[in-house]
Amino acid sequence: MCPATLLKRRRRLLMTTRERENVSRLMASTQDISEKKDEEPTVDPDLIEWEEWALVTEEHFHAQKKWQEDPLGLPMGHRKKKKTKK
């Protein structure tokens, strides 16, 4: 290898003091994040129940709207089969 290539590789491998400080700071913050991930989040059961109620209500009004558009149509979740070409 030519000396210029070796010098470029050496420069890439050597880190400045500032870069080392940045890496150590980054590693410390990563450890803090991983420790926070291990903690189990607190869940409010009342909020879960309200979210479930909101979803059920939304589904109800969507089904009601679809029925008003076509009262003689198929029930929700049932689709007419598409004709396939032979």
C-alpha cells in the first residue's frame, strides 16, 4: 500500500478528543434510555375503557350510516363476490 492510503486510514481510525467526548456522551444517554425502557409504563384503566367505548361507538354509527345507504344490502363484513373472468 502506498503511504498516502495508510495515512488516510490512520486519520480515519484516530479520533479527536472532542469526538471521543461526543461518543461517551452518546453512550451515556443510550444507557439512560435503555434503563427507562425497562420501566413498565403506568396505564390508566379509565382511559382504556373510554378508548374502547369511542371505538365501539364509531363502529356503530358507521354501520348505521351504511345501512341507511342500502337497507337491503348484505350485513357489515360481508361483501358481494366479484365476478371473475374465465
